[in-house]
Amino acid sequence: MKHVLLLATAIIIALSSEAVARLGNTEDQVNALFGKPTGITTNMYKNPTGEYIAVVQFLKGRSVAEAYSRVDRHKLSEKELSIFLEGNSAGNKWEKKPGKKAAWIRSDHRAHASYETVSGYPTLMVQAHY
């Protein structure tokens, strides 16, 4: 997920100042500058009970990265971590990464996950490998 954000930032910086989106622009304003999105799009969701925030990145209409946090900024419990990992297991098992306290790799090696604090939110990040 970090690599995608860095790549997007680098592309924007590389473009001329005449075609640069600015913070605060609407989606329509950015689309007018660059056209419709052609790569990864990011959406934020709040679950129906309002306890969790999920940030999901899509590529060609499919989720490729997801991040889960509690709205109240509390740490996710072991049970919560297990539920989110299981939801992203695709029928496989999650294995702890050797030497890592809070990192996992899916047994099919098609996804990995890590748990760390991002902008003050303890966050489980899950990313597909392609």
C-alpha cells in the first residue's frame, strides 16, 4: 500500500504544474485534469455499527489492499485480527512471518498482512501479491 502511494506521489510531482491536482479539488476537478482513473482507486468505508473503518484499494474493480482500524483508535483485539484475517484467507491459512511480531503471509503466498499504527490508528493492513 505504501508503495502505491509513493508511486502516485512521484507521478504527480513529475507532471507539469499546469496539470497537477491540488488538495481540496473535487473528484470532478481532478478528472477534468487527468481524465477518468485508470489505476488504483481508494474508498473508505465505515461498518454498519460504526465501530470500524476500512480503507480499500481497487485495481480493475477488484480489491488489492485493505486496511482495518477501530473508529475509537483502540487496538484491535486478537479476536478482531483473527476475524479480519479469516475474511481475507480465500480458504488458506495465515502464517506468522518469521522474526516479525505482527506480520503474516497467507499459505498460498498470494497475500500478506501487517499490524501497525498508522496516523494514530492501530491498523491491520492486508495486501494481495500479483
